[in-house]
Amino acid sequence: MLQLEGLSKYYGKAVALRDLSLELEEGEVLCVLGPSGCGKSTLLKLISGLDNPDAGSIRVNGNLIASAGFSLPPERRPVNMVFQDYALWPHMKVRTIVGYGLNHLSRPERRKRVDELLDLLQIRAYADRLPGQLSGGQQQRVAIARALATDPDLLLFDEPLSNLDVQLRLEMRHELADLFQRLDKTVIYVTHDPLEACAFADRLLVLRNGLLEQLGPTRSLFETPVSPWVAALAGYDSRLSGEALEADQEGLWRVLVSGQFLRVKLQKSVHVRSNTPLSVMLHPSAIEVQSRSDRPVGEAPAALDTAQHNELMGKVLQCIYEGRSWRLRLDLGQTRLSLVVPEPYTPGTELTVRFPVQDTLGFV
Ligand code: ADP
């Protein structure tokens, strides 16, 4: 449905986007993730026609809409965009805003289409209000209804929830997931929040400094990140320095971390020699407390299946309350580990923690 080939954009010497190629299927939802400045908005601007590529091409349903030296005007592209700041006209009523692109229809037809859209977004009750008389979430719905009015082939969303408060953002996440499913539209949704991306993406595109870092099904970002950088983005917040010693028959590496041994799954099948330094990345949700030095008398530590789990010993450095759980920093000597636990621990407590071998990711 959408084809990008070798798409590049430079601002002076700065690379905003470099050599991006990808194809989107009809009805697919692609979320574009990455930190500020990685090229997310540039990608949307090139597709919507707000800016022109320096190299490469963009095709929708086989038709060229942009390439170096050619650009179809935005209004002639089958593409609409929902902006972060809603971009609603302050002096127009909701009904007029939603019907703005429908001047080619007769009045009764326009009214019918606008009513359908107001119902779809559950904002019919606000049809005669001005944007200033609506909450952020309601304004965002108006912006989505306007973008849908002309039935574009492709919908673009530029961080649409980032101006909303945390609770409303969570609510809108559910609503958008539901809406995307009902609409069956092809969508590109830009966000810097991986959890927002998870909520409705079929595939994720991770950009870093204008370059494609990872593209794949949503779960691949969290289960098989291609680099420590992507792993960190996906919430793997412990990065331990280790030394690869040898591989076993299953292809798992025995790795030395702060004087302790781990079994590690390498993320890329690169040729690794013994004594190679590597990074081990762990997600806090994979780590559990196995036993503690101040364990009440008589309480035995849980049995550990060493074929399935790794363990590490360390001392609690810091314990922060996070609301219904605590985040611990564990000092392993030369390195630190972060985990989330259901009860508080006093700094200085010695802990043994465990985590599945399958979730112990190694990067050379
Ligand atoms: P993101 O949306 O991921 O925050 P952008 O696509 O806005 O990133 O920007 C990508 C890079 O291009 C950044 O380094 C940014 O500073 C640069 N850039 C974007 N727009 C312009 C512009 N109009 N002029 C100069 N540099 C720009």
C-alpha cells in the first residue's frame, strides 16, 4: 500500500532521515519509535507533503507521490495527518471543523457524513462547541474525525497523546487501539513512548539518528532487540559488563560478570572468541529475589532450576517506592542491577536474585 525506497532528508549537513526503505500493507498499523531528533516527524512530513525528500521515493498504491525533484501537493495526496497540538481552528465549531474537507458534498450529504464521524468518535454532544470549550481528549477526537472525513488511504499520527495527562493518555490508548481495529485503515503512528506503540502497532520501526535501527513485529523489540540501544529503549535498564568465556552445546555463552557466572543468549550470531568483552542486558520484570541475607529463621530459599535460571548476588544500594512496588538498585561490585520488587528492602541487605537464561541477553 505504501512504499518507501531509499528515502533521505538532510537539513544542511544534519541527517534527518537516511536511506529508509519499507513497505506497508493495507490496514497495517506501523508505530515509529525513537527519542527526540531521530527523524520521526521528518518521516511524516515527507509522506504528508509538508517537506520534500532529497533522495528516494514515496508511493501510495503504486502511485508516485514524492521523490527528489517531484512532490504532489499535500491536498492531492490520499493522506491525512493528526497533529500533536490538534491544530483545530479556534473560531470554528466542531461540526464545521470536521466537515471542512467535505465541501464537494451537498449539504445533506455533508451533514450525514459529519454525524457519522461525530458518532464514531463519540463527540456528537459537542458538535456546536468551539475547540476552546473542549478538553484535550475531546479536541484530539475532533482532530481524528477531521482527518478521517475525506476517507484517506493513509492516516498519520504525530505523537497525538503527548499533550494529555497520564490518566487520559492511558484511556486514549485503549480508545485508539479499538478505533484502529474498527477502521481497518493503514496508519503510521509516531511516538516516543514504547508502551503506547505496543498498544496498537502491528509492526514497529525504531529510528536512531535518522537511520533504521530495527523494524519488525511489535514483540520483537521487547524479546529480540538488535542492539543494547534498542534494548534500553524497550526497558532493559540493567547493562552489565561481562567477559564471554565459552559456548556450550546449546549455543549459550558462559559469561563472567563481577566475579560471578551467567549463561547468556547472544543476540546476534556473530563470531565470538573466548575472553571477548560483552554487555548483558536485563529487563527488571525478568528479575526476582531468590533469597535474602536477613531471611527469617526457618524460611528456606526457593529451589533454583539452574538449567533455566541465572543467579547473581549483590547488596541493596537503594530502594525507591514506586506506588505498589519498590525499585531496587543492587550493587554487584563492579556493576549494578535494577529490579522491581513487591516489598521494601533495607540498603545493605544481601540478596540473591534470579532471572531466566532466555531473558539474559548478550551483545558483543
Ligand atoms: P523527531 O521527530 O524524531 O524529534 P525530527 O524529524 O523533528 O525528529 O528531526 C530530525 C533531525 O532533523 C533533528 O536533528 C532535527 O534537529 C533536524 N531538523 C528537523 N527539521 C529541521 C529543520 N526545519 N531545519 C533544520 N533541521 C531540522
